[in-house]
Amino acid sequence: MIELSGVTKVFNPGRPDEVPAVAAGDLRVGAGEFVSLIGPSGCGKSTLLRLIADLLPPTAGTVTVAGKPAAQARKERRYGMVFQKAGLFDWRTVRRNVELPLELRGTGRSERRARAQEMLELVGLSDFAGHYPAQLSGGMQQRVSIARALADAPPLLLMDEPFGALDEMTRERLQGELLRICAATGTTVVFVTHSIDEAVFLSGRVVVMSARPGRVTEVVEIPLGERNEAVRQAPEFFEAVTEVRRALRAPKSEEAPEAAESPKNTSVPAQLEAS
Ligand SMILES: Nc1ncnc2c1ncn2[C@@H]1O[C@H](COP(=O)(O)OP(=O)(O)OP(=O)(O)O)[C@@H](O)[C@H]1O
Ligand SMILES: [Mg+2]
């Protein structure tokens, strides 16, 4: 579904304010996979999502989505995106914000209404359909933006800390709902989070990035099988959390001296095949 090949991003190259933001290298995400990106603040996670979404051009390398250049995938609206900030249109009601992707697709009015209603129920905001974004709390606005991203059932979802502003109970409920929807529709998800627990609960693989310029230092497989609330208490869950925490502190590629000497491993972004 996603293929990054030799991707780097440098902001303002050649200027005094030049920032080498991402050296993601090669990364592949298979159709139907749920992959999380985790790493310290400023390591380039949002930038990486924007590169996949073709909201930024890479400085080097190529991005392919569903076998097509990222720009074409964007034109064909192959993905939905939830940003770190809700990014709603202030002059549109909650309902009409959620309807927007369907409007852009030319979906008829009654179908749009029904679908928006369904999505708003999912995020627990059906009573606020007629409100304007400024009348909602930050977390409620973020839930509207999640409803909007899901409204036209895109094959790929790019989510940037979508649950960061939510209370723990709402967050856990939406995590469960998101997994349910993705499993039912075969949606591929790339999910940015600062929470190790969240990354482990949601993902098949967790991509661990280092500080700026963000490199993929390790990819941790999460062998947890089907997710339900009991998984959060399972010993395997805590083992996976420990493993991701270890990868964030001391990635294997920096630990193993023989490996670090081999030229294959010195350029940290190893070839990351979809499982
Ligand atoms: N438009 C831009 N122009 C210049 N530099 C930028 C721009 N956007 C991001 N950067 C820089 O790129 C680096 C990576 O930023 P990015 O937003 O991707 O980090 P992040 O991993 O998402 O951080 P956080 O976890 O805090 O959201 C930062 O050093 C930031 O200053
Ligand atoms: Mg970010």
C-alpha cells in the first residue's frame, strides 16, 4: 500500500534555517496493515506522514501509494487524514464538516446525511451535529475530524496523534472502534503516537524513530493476535510495551557493535519488509 524508497526531507536547504527533518530511507506498509510511528518530539513523524500524503515533496527518494506516485493517490483521494490539530472549517456545522469528503466525491445528500450521522454516533457526537466547531472542546473537535476522515471509507488512513487530546476512557473506546472499522474494511493505517501502550495495542508493527533527523532505527513486531480489552492486561502486552521502550532507548542497530560495523547496517534505515 505504501512504499518509501530512499526518502529524505530537508527543510529550507542551503539556508541558515536549514533543518534536516527526516531520513526515513526505505519503508513498506502492506495493505490492511496497522503500523505506528513512535519517536521523540521533533523527530519528523508528522513530516513523514505529510510526505506519504503528498502534502510535502521529498528532498530525495520516492513515495508510492497503492502502486501510484503519491501525488496521483492524493488526486484520487486514496486516503483520509487526521492531523495533530483538528483543522475543521469554522463556518461549517459539525455535520457538514463530516460530510465534506462525501461532497467532494459527489455523494447524494441523503446518503451523505446518513453516513455523517453514523460517523458522529461512532465518535459520540450525534447531539452536536448542528453545532459549529468553535462551540466544541478541543477533544470534541478532534473527534469530528476523525469522523470526517472515516466518512468516505478511504483505503488508507494517515493519523497524526488523533487521540492525544482525549481522556483515557474515550481514547480506549475509540482505539477499539478504529480497530473494528479497519478490520471490517481492510483499511491500512499509519498512526503517529507518543504513547507506547497505544502503539502496542493498535499495531502489527511499531516503527521506532530516532531524534532529528528522524531515522527509522528499529521496527518492532507486535505478536498479539486479535485485540480486545483483555489484551491490555495480558503478559504479552506488557512484554511488547517493554520491547518498544527498549527500542526507543537503545535501538538494536546501535547496540550491536559487529552489526554497526557492517556497511549494510550503518545506514540505519534497514529494508523493512511488510510481514
Ligand atoms: N514547514 C516546516 N519548515 C521548516 N521546518 C519544519 C517544517 N515542518 C517541520 N519542520 C521541522 O522538522 C522537524 C520535524 O518536525 P515534525 O513536525 O515532523 O516532528 P514530529 O516528530 O511530528 O514532532 P511532534 O512529536 O512534536 O509532533 C522539526 O525540527 C521541525 O522544526
Ligand atoms: Mg508531529
